[in-house]
Amino acid sequence: MGQIRKINDVYYIEFYARGLLYSQPAGQTQEQAEVLLAQVEAKIAGGEALTITRHIELVDFFGRFLIEARNQSHSVKTLQRFSSTITHFNSFLQAEFPQVHQLAQLTPSVFESYKAYLAKTRKSKIVNLTILLLREILEYGIKLGFINDNPTLHLRLLPWPKSPKRKPTERHDKIKQLLSKGVGVGKLAQLLNFRDIARILYYSNLIPLSREDMYH
């Protein structure tokens, strides 16, 4: 049995078919959503699940991610960072890529454009941290099964600023160990605050630059 959710002024239906979660916009009234959901459920019951297109709207996906982030007991500051990153990225999409409104439409080229846009006004470490936050967010899309690949993994981060060498601290070594095991920034934020993470990243290039670096 599916269910109906309202996000802003749009109703969405969500349902499972072939063991996968589906979500799609269903109009601006509860009645429209109920009619569409009934039609979809009839298709599934009639063995027509393969004819249903599987996608998720960005507004729905980002909303789900923030709910999941709250359930993961992230700190208030971390949740604010995720939220502000999503808001800023959405503003960029509306201005530069208004045709992009589904998760599957987010390609590496879209994120390359966003990285270049950020680099015009922000320091390299802020640009990199923003990309890493988006990388964490899109991993949730893989977890839900709406995408098979994280497009941000194809981006090279900007060179980290040069700085005087400092003796590694115990916290520095701990972060390096966690990163080497594939722990994302979101998980690290449950252990440390973003100020500590940013400071350590500033003094040491600990983040892999590509999928190959990450997994080999």
C-alpha cells in the first residue's frame, strides 16, 4: 500500500514495486494524488510494474535526506550546514539549470559548474567542504536506490591552501584513519564539529580526489 506526502504545495505518492521505492509528483490536491496512487497500485496488481518510471524529485529527495540526517542524531550545527548547502545548491540550479529537477539529472558537469561558481567568491577549503557535504548527501540517493553512482566522486577538489607544517595531533590521526576507511564527512561530524574538521583539512590533504583514489 502506497502513501501520499505533501511537500510545499505539491503532493507526492510513494510506493514499492519489485522491492524498490518509487516516488513521483501527483498534483496539487489530495484528490489528484489519491486517484494517481490508485491507478499505480492497479498497474502493480496487474503485473505492469515494469511500465512505471522510477525517479525522485529533488525537493522530495532533499527533504528525505534532512529527515534521515536528523534521525542520525547529527548536531544542530551539522544539520544547519546540510540545510544551507542544499538551499544554496538549489538556488544555483534554479538560476543555471532550471531544467534539472530530478535526482537522476544531477551529472558531474552540473557539479563542475557549481564548483566553478563557488570558486569565484569562496576560499578553496570552503568550496571543497561544500562538495564533500554534497557527496555525503548524494550517497543517501544510492542508499535509497534512485541512483547507482555518486556524480560528485568524479570531481577533483581544488588544491588545498599551503600552510606551515604542524605536528599531527591524535585527533588528526584519528580523522585520517577514518577517512582511509571511507567514513564520510557526515559521519565525522557526529564525532567532531565542522570547525575542527575544516582546520585539520586545511593543514593536511586527507580527502581523496577521485573514485580511484578512494577505493584503491
